[in-house]
Amino acid sequence: MTTAEQSPPSRFLPEPAAVVRDMVKKEHRRNLAMPVTVPDERGRFAPALLPEVFPVVVDANALRDDLLRVAAGKPRTLMLNAANGGVLRLFCAPHVLHEVERHLVEWSAQRSLDPGVVRAAWQNSIAPLLRCVEVPAGLTTVAEQQRLDYLNQPPTVSRYCDPDDVPTATLAILLNAALLSKDRAPLRAVYGHPYDHVAHAQWQSELGAVGDLGPLGRFVHAFESLLGLAGSGVHGIVAAARRVPWPWLVVGTLATAGAVSYLVAPEARAKVQAALGTGLSSAAVTVAEVLTQRDAARRQFETLQPVQPDSDEITGHRSPSAALARACLYRLARSPHSDQSARDLTALLRHTDDVAVGEAKVRATLRALDAFAEPCRGRFQIGQPAPLHLG
């Protein structure tokens, strides 16, 4: 038997990287057609069907171009689409919402757009994606506070400074989140000095990376679900596989491989098993490529995150309660479940941060800070929907 007879020619199998890119493109097109996901009547945000999410703090000037683009009838931007897909969480301080409302007519005139259309785009397509957070005080380290104090100078001292930006910069520091702003002073307060604020303001490539993290993360989540449900029955596997198309390749290949040993005639069994081996190998390589591209996209986006002090540094400058509050902010901002119980968050902190703290202490922290909302009894999230805050 020749080599060509033993297995299908490799030239008919697309490169794994090309397969993954094609899957990501198709997922992006599907996401663009999805309606905006709004919080429920209690103000709870929908969970993300992803293994991880990424918090982003936005300034008003970062929302301006996205708002005007949507109002002009164009597709959602990378940032909005990633937020709607759940991979990004958009946080803002209250003053950002009021600043958008204050400048909305002015921005409309700059693009010759109907203010009513722009307001509708704001209320229906962007505000529902924003989590408005009452920014807590007294949680920053000495070094962080010094940078914020620089930002707090009046414009008469420095034309780049604006005290109104202090809550936005503080929120980015406390969440250890990427700050999307086109102003120099808030970026300096969050990232330190010297910092290339011009390069940072061009965040399109990093947003492109996080945009890819949505489809790639869903592929990984579906694959992990399939592995976890392998012994739980066919119906569970089918439900998980329906989320994305490619797991059917894995499921179908594995199922067929198991059936070959019993259903194929002995004289044909070797040829079919060789073909199945090629299919299994291709599926495994494709999954590995998904993981590789996901990790590369994550690393690229994480370049936008500020440096996070460790808990000992926070405790040394503040107190153990401040360190616990920041740990709760950090973990809850990244949890695939937007809201969590104090018990679940306590277990997460013990596992990821090695924080030896009781459930009662965590619950007291969540209820003590206005940054945390309790949309239903015993379930906590960071902030509340922007429409709810605006009334």
C-alpha cells in the first residue's frame, strides 16, 4: 500500500492558522448582527460564555467617535462589539455619563447629525454596555495617590490636568484595567511618567486583539465544556457543541473513530482508521492553534493594563481591608459571571489570591463600598447599568 493510499493528501487540508482565522472572521460577522445585550430589570448584566473577560475603563472622549459612528448608521466598532459579546467590560465613572450628555448636541453638530438620532444611539447602543461605578476613596497606594494628585491640579497650573478626570483614573488603577482615553494627564496618572500617551491613544491594534479574544475564548470554552461533559450524556455534549461550529469536527471524529472498530469490515478498517487518524490530528492541531492565537491576543491586550501593586504593598500603605477591597474589585471585574455571591467570591479569592478571609468579611466589604451593587439579595456586581444611573 502506498503512502497516498494510507492517508488523505495533506494538500487538501487547510493550514490550522487559516482555519482559525476563518472561524474568527465568521464569528465577528455573526456578532456584528447581534442586537445589543441589555441588563435585566434588576440591573444585572448577562454572564459571559467565556473563560475570562477583560475590564476597560473609558473616558468620554473614547466614547465620542464610537457614538457618532453608530449614529451615522455604521457597524459597531471593535470596542462596542467586544463589549456586546462579553469579552470586554466597559466601566466608567459617573462624570463620564454626564459629560456625554452635556456634549451630545455639540458632537452631533460637528458631524452634521440629528441630535435625536445621536441620543437614540447613545441610549440604545452604548449606554446599556456601560457599568457606572461610584469610585471608592482611600484604596490607592502612596505612589498611585501622588500620580492622582498631579492630575488633581487645576487647569491654571497645568493645561493638561483636569480634576474631573480623577475618578476615571482612580477607577482604572483600582480595577487594574486598561484606560481608554485621548487625554495625556489621566494616562500619566494611571501608567506613570514617562509614558507614551500618543502611542497608547492609538489602541486599535490592542482592541483588535481583544476583539479576537471573544471568538477564540468561546471556542476554548466550548471545547472545555465538551471535555467536561464527555461522560454526562449525548444531550449535554450536543448543547455545548451548538455554540460554535468547529467542536462538531472533534465530536464527530471521536465518535466515528469509536465506531470504526466495530462497524467497518476488517479489510477496510486499516484504511479508514488511517484517514480518521489524520482527521483527529488535524482537529488537535486546530485546537492548539486556537489556544496559541488566544494567548497571543491576550498578551497584546494586556500591554494596556497598568502595573498592579501586590497585597503587601497595599496593606503597608493602607490596611488589610483596603487590600481585600481591591482584591474583590479585581476578581469581580474579571469574573465570567458578572454578579457573584459572597461565598463564591470568597472561594475565588482563596484560590487565586491566597487571601485567608472569611465569607462574612467579604460580604461586609461588598456592602460597605458604593462601587459594588447588589441587584438582587446576596448577589454582587461592580457598578450599575448606565441607564439606571441616569434615571
